[in-house]
Amino acid sequence: MRSDIHPKYQEVLFHDTNADQYFVIRSTATPSATREHDGKEYPYIPLDISSASHPFYTGEQRQTSNEGRVATFNKRFGGFSRGKK
């Protein structure tokens, strides 16, 4: 078996910034930043979303817009009238 062909498998601290949750998971990711968590220093990767904040896992739906796409289009461009050719 060849040596030195596999990436380093280590514990990495993932931080869901949206839910402010921390996860220590073994990964092959090699981030340059480090952060201390529970008295130990880990390689650190911030996340925008994870299972702690994703609506599928939390059961919460976030409504971003009350209007549909057609209503938004009509609101923006409804004042324009067709010109005569």
C-alpha cells in the first residue's frame, strides 16, 4: 500500500453562524483558521447554514416574500405601457 496518499483526517470545529451552534466533527478539511472550544484548539470553519438552522431539519419555514413572482414583476414594470409601432 502506498504511503502519504490520503489527506489528514482530524477533528475540525464547524460553527453555524446563523444558529450560533458549534460542532466538532472529524474531517479532511484543512482550514487555516483555528479557534479554541472546550479548552482545546481546533481548525475552524464557519458555516452559513447547517442542520441546526436549515428549515428542513428545524421544521420552521421562513417566509422571505409575501408576493409571488408575477406580482413582483407587475409591481416593478406595470407602469410601463406598450408603445405604438
